[in-house]
Amino acid sequence: MESVYAALLLHKAKKEINESSLEKVLKAAGVDADKNQLKALVAGLEGKKIDDLIAGAAVMPVAAAAPAAAPAEEGGKKKKEDKKEEKKKEEEPTGIGALFG
């Protein structure tokens, strides 16, 4: 997450976002940089307009509260497929988290 903050800081300062500049910002903040994560972030941002990504994150709805209770199924347990679907939905990144995907 710190690498995303560093990228946003560099963007705000109108500096080039590359692995070296991200590493320098993180080092100055006292954070150990994960070179693989930096490489993935730079690759993920390539060709994208950060202002558009920020604007898109600002208008994304916040996740609604979970429903009170699902209707009881056989023995009060959900089917395995339903649980997998639910878990899959929870793991999908949105907003700034989508930068890593």
C-alpha cells in the first residue's frame, strides 16, 4: 500500500513514476521497498492516466453492509458453490486496490 501512496505523491509532484523514484520515496519514509511490488505497480500504471484512476475511485460506491441473514438452506448451511462465489466477490479489488490487478 505504501508504494501506491508513493506513486500518488510523485504524481502530485509531477515527477516521473518509475521503480527508482518510488524506491527513493519509500526509503525516505523509512519503508523497505519490495522491488517486485514496485515493478508490478509501474507496469500496472503504464499507459494509464492517474487522474482518471483517482476520479474513478472517488465515484465508486462504498461496499454496502452485508445482508442481515440469508434464507436457511438444507440444515441451515449454504451450499459450497455459494460460499465460493461469496469469497470470490470479497477478494476482487476495487478503487485504488485495482491498480495491482
